[in-house]
Amino acid sequence: MADDCVQEKFDKYAGNDGLLSEEELRKMIETEIGDDCRMKERLLKRVPKIIKRKDDDGDGQLSFEEFKVFSRLVKKLQEKKEKGQPLDDDSE
Ligand SMILES: [Ca+2]
């Protein structure tokens, strides 16, 4: 997910309510990272944790601001992958 299309991606999956639910986030991961099974698996595993941790206002959905934190995590994982580093590190 490139930086310049974060807003675009968010709008596409968040739908009319402008918030990204767990289900919508899963759908985004399935669709956008579908060609990389390991990355997909890793991210899907983290979804409940991400929702819980990044959802600052506690409504169970991600706003665009909250989603940006998630997109940075994806970027970090992709960088690790490019460098051939393990994706197991849970630190952020
Ligand atoms: Ca939504």
C-alpha cells in the first residue's frame, strides 16, 4: 500500500459510514495483499489486536487517522520482507 493511496484505499473499503470495521479491514487485507500469503496471514492474525489497540475512541471501528497507523505497520512489514527479515517481530 503506497502512501499516496492510503486515503483512496480507506474510502474504498470503509464505505458510506467513513469508518473501517473489522470485517472491512479483513476484506481490504484479503483483496490488497492477496498475492502474498505469509503477509496476509500475518496481518489477518493481527486484525483483532489492531482494532483493539488503534481504536482510540473505542467504537470497534477505525477512523482514517487510526487506519494510517495500520498502514504504517503494513509498510514496515513490506520493508522487512524486502530486506529478507522475519515478519514475526510484533513490535511496532
Ligand atoms: Ca464501514
